[in-house]
Amino acid sequence: MGSFLSDREIAELAPAERAAFRSPVPTQMVSNGEFNPLPQLPAQRQVETRIGEIAESNGRRLGLDRRGFLRSGCGMAAAFLAMNEVFGPLFEVGRAEAAEPEAAAARSDALRNQYVFDDQLHFVRDDYPFEGITGLAKYAAEHWNPSMQSDPVGLGLGRYKFDNFLKEVYLDSDTRVGLLSGAPFDDPKNWFLTNDQIKRAALTVNAIAGTRRLLFHSLFTPKQPGWMEEVDRVIAEVRPTSWKGYTIGDPLSPQTTRYPWRLDDEALMYPFYEKLVRSGITTVCIHKGLLPKDYETSIPGGAWRYAGVEDLPKAARDWPQISFVIYHAALRAFLEDPADELARFERDGTIRWVSDLAAIPQRHGVGNVYADLGTCFAVSAVTSPRFCAAMLGTLVKGLGADHVFWGTDSVWYGSPQWQIEAFRRLEIPEDMQRKHGFAPLGPADGPVKSAILGGNGARHYKVEQRTDWDRDGVGRIKTAYLGDGQDRSLAAYGYVVPRG
């Protein structure tokens, strides 16, 4: 994330808690002191201005000050209204929802029983030693989810531990069922959780709930010493819901990764696939994409190619018994403004690596390739909603709406509710639909969004879509939690470039 700021650099900035606008969506980059924040972009300033204007006028009528209004359901609607005015009508939101608490509550109540299955969740063990992972929370708070800035849990490792995981996923969002994942770094001490710890966490949540609320991955690590022996042990003792692997090797340090591998390596991977077919655990989730902007030069020896999808078609064709779920939809871009990728799409209709993934079924005649949204949705929904719409249109057109899974990569980016809300409201612009042959995403509870948000995951993993979630153990805890009137501050903490 860069070096710490000097005294001179800090003197040129302003404290975010005093200078930054407190909004349900980010309107200005905030630095935690590790890097120089960018000045507020013109579009961000326009959004901020309109949010403030709506909050002042609507809040006055409701007897609320601006802060109180923006913390309400009407405030969230106001933010999407403002974004529509600046970015175009991409989010479904009515003016009544931003003006009348009853309208905001009615929409929320209408969707409260929607089934949401999140197939990519994380937390870290209590003795986790690697502070570097906190950079994800800081970046997310600066760019996508500003309420994280003022959350009492902070932006340190406590944010990523079990208690906060339960709160943010099951109490602060509409998520019903999740799938707990992990990451196998080259240094074993940096693993978030071991395979056994992942399983124990799922058993713990399910014991609290009395229902099947949390599924779980087991990690596999080709080329690492003893990896196949661990596969045998996991099959015999752990029995995960599905598998998770990283072809790039170490996702936090791709520049020095020691164990990259390919899905279509017959000598290395095909014996593994044979074991999976015999075991009956045949869903393989693969982290792809999410590389830095200068990936071709910053990652030596061409190792960046392991993060693309060129190794997927042959593996999928040779192993039709296995479902290959590509996490983050292989989106190349990470921790950057997606403006360049949007410009590329507007120019030639392609998104690097996402378009390659979406084209695989038609080009190679396979039906066992899926996409998970994960971080690719988080990085684009509130920074460039038009790009986000283009990405969703590309995936749905190429893979089919029934082959796209909802995942949020929480708790890295705070509670997943802001992502759920953005997805429910987002629509592909009509000009984009006409030009590229995209079908509309439809209403929040329509067939496409309902399938992606939950139906696809439930069907694939054979999870019951219950209607009585409020009555299980987790549901009763959530009811009591909401009854206590829990709320969030919109304050941001750090440094911003002062207004000119």
C-alpha cells in the first residue's frame, strides 16, 4: 500500500473525520496514512453534493438532521439517487424511497425473506500474525464501504476474526447461508485458517443455528510439499463441501510466488481430479485474476499467466464430472479505478480475462464452468456502476444466469449488505443491452437476480431454501440484535486531500 506519509505530506492533508463527507457510499478517497490519497474526482464531488442536497431537504421534512437522515434507509436510497444522476440511471430506486421512511421500510420488508447464499466468506484465526492483510480493509473503507471507517471494531485484525464475522455476515446483512473459504500462502503461518479450523468454524455456526448456515472449503496446494497427502487426509477426515485453490500460488505475493500451477497440467493435476471424482467432492473453486495494473512487468518470469483462464478449457473438457468455479470472475483489475477497463469495453466490447472466461462454454463446448462474483463486484459496484453492469452482462450472456454465483469476499470489505443492496438495484443500461445483446438483470426479486443471489448456490450445493430462517438459532440472535436498535456511524478516519 505504499510507504508511510512524511510530516510534510500529512501537513498538506486534512483529517477525514473533520473534512470528509459522511455518506452511505464513498465520495472521496481516504488514506489511513500509508499512502497519498487522490484528490476528489469531479464525479465524486457531484455525487457528494447531490447526496447532501437530498439529505438536507428530505431530512428537514422528516425532522432529521443530515447525519440522522443518511444513517436511515432513506439515506441509502438518496445515495443511489445521487449516483444515478451522476453516472446515469443504473440503480433502481424511487424518489419516494428517499423521502418517506415507510417507502424505504416497505422495500426492505419486501426483500427480507429473499434467499442470499454467499459462496465466498473469510475470517482469520485468533492467533493470526500477519498484519499486512489489514490493507484490504483500509482500501475497502476508503473506496467502497465508508461505514467501515467508524465501526467500533476498527480496521485492524479484530475486524477479521470470528465474532465480527458472525456479526457482519449474519446480523448486519441479509445473507442466509455462506461458504467459508481460506487462502494457502507460501508461508504456512499466513494461512487464515487451516483445513481443520475451517471445518470447526462451520460446525460451530451450524450448531448455534441448528440449521445448515455455513458450508466450507478445504484448501489444496499443488507443488507444495506433502500436498497430495493432505488431499487424501481431507477426503478421509474433513469431507469439505468443495475445494479451493490458487493457480498463481501465493495471492498476496505474486511477484515472489514459489508454487504456481496450471489446471490442465496432466501430470500434476489429473491424479488429483481422479481422487475428487472417486470421493464425490467434485466442485473446485479457483482464485483467478486480481493482479496489479503493471502485472506484465511487476511479476517476473511470466508468472502472471497462471492467474488467467487459458488453462481452464482443457481441464473442463477432460473432466466433465468436475464443476470449475472461477472466483472473482477472473477480473484482472485489483485496487484500482476500473475506468480503463470500462474504456476498453466501450471500445471493443471486451473485459480482460472476464470475457475470456465467459466465452469458454461456447468456444469449447463445456457446461461445467461457473463464475463467482467475489471481489470483482465489490471493486466496481460503487466506483464504476456502468463497468459493473458490463461485467455482469458479459458473464450472464456467456455462462448463463444459472452459472453465476454470488460471493462477496466478506469480511474483507465489511458487512456484505452494501454489495447485496447494490446488486439488487443495478441494471444494465438499455444502450448496452442493445449494442451487446445483453438481457436485463430485472427486478431485485426477479428470476435472474434471485438465481445469482442465492438460487444457484443452493441448487449446486444442495442447500434447502428455507422460509423460517428467523426461527433458527442465528435468526433469533439477529432478531434480538435488531431489536436493540443497532446502528452504524458514517464517520471516516484518516487523511483526505482538502477541498480546493
